[in-house]
Amino acid sequence: MAMPKTVSRNFDSTQFTHTLSDETSRNIDISDRMTAEETVSKLNFKFRQKPVFSFFKRMADIVLSLCALAVLSPLFIVVSAVIFIRDPGNPFFSHYRVGYRGRKFKMYKFRSMYKDAEARKAELMKKNECKGANFKMSDDPRVLGAIGRFIRKSSIDELPQLINILKGDMSIVGPRPFIPDEQKMLPKERLLVKPGLSCYWQINGKNELSSEMANYYDLKYIMDRSVMTDAEIIIKTFAVVFKSSNS
């Protein structure tokens, strides 16, 4: 089946839906270049529209994100103040990510790095420790000291994405959104659903996974997505974050 060659801000979502929706079936070989411990057979990817599930998922996203923003507002104020004191400037960071049907949106995070972090990224790429499309360094010199390390390790830096969820850019559960250059290296099928705060690979190794395994988990979620699947991922995400924060 023909695939769109590029994903851009002016992406034709109608064409994208026609190309990959209703019932897309594609054998995806993600076993190449995988280690013995990560061997997975070909994934017979099939996509089906789930309008009833999508409706209730959106309603849950609105209610849960509103409640979370209300409850966490004191934490937002404290974290914003600490970041500003550590490095004066906007305590929030935003940049474009590729979302549902290839649409770009501005994703929000608490700023855990110095203001010139993006400008310094190129010189540090050779030290990337992440096996997937992300960029990660254990001792990244751009991080705002102890406060930056803490909000990253505890995932507090991701909380402003509740605003993205409320706006409809993201969902609580879904494949993580990537910047355009990173998304070019990933399967376009992952854009068939809204990106989310957490998904299968966030609770199964996260940045320790190879890109092939991360892709496998994203595509598997798209096939498995349901109320029970989302509930299970949310519960396990809390467990993973709690364990990480206390390790």
C-alpha cells in the first residue's frame, strides 16, 4: 500500500486517512538488528477506526486533565518559581512535535535545562545514549543542576502537557510525540492516533529499548487500544514514575 512520502505542517489529513485508515494491514519486520533478548516476530499491523472508544477517550482526557491541572496548580507555581530562581527566564519550554495525522503542534514542558540548551544540542549528539529516536545523556551539561535532574527523573517536567491534552493536541495514553526530524525515522502508522503522555514502551524500558522495540510497542498499542488497555497503562505509569523517583 502506498505511503505518504513526507509529513509536514500542511499535511493532507484526508489523504492520510484514506491511505492508512479503516483497515490498514501491513507486515512490519521489526526483528532486524535486534538483540537476542529483544527478538520479536513480524507484526501484522492492522488499524481499525474506533469512533465510540475515541469519543469516550476524549471525554476522559478533558475531565482528567482539568482535574489534574486544578489539583497540581500549587506544584506548577512552586516548580515555576524554582526554575526561574535557578535560571531567570520563562520556566516553560515548548517546541513543535508531530501529532495526529502528521499535524505539528507546540508541546509544553517545564524547562529543565538552561535557555541555550537547543543551540548546544548539535555539539552533544555524538554522546547520545538513547537507542531510539530520542536524545538522552546521563550527564547532560545543559541540565539545570539538581532541580533539573529531579524534575526530569520524576517526570514533573512533563506535567504541562496536561494543557496539550486539554487542548486536544494529545491524549493521556498514546505513542509519544517526536520532533519532525526524529519522526522521519519512525513508522508513519504511529500518527494514526493522538500522541500521549505514556504508552507501552514508557512502561517497558523507555529509553533502554532499541528503536525497533519502541516502534513495536507503539504499533501494538494502536492495535490494542481500549478502555482496559489505557487504564492498565495509566496504573503502570504511576508505578514506574514512583519507582524511578525513589531509586
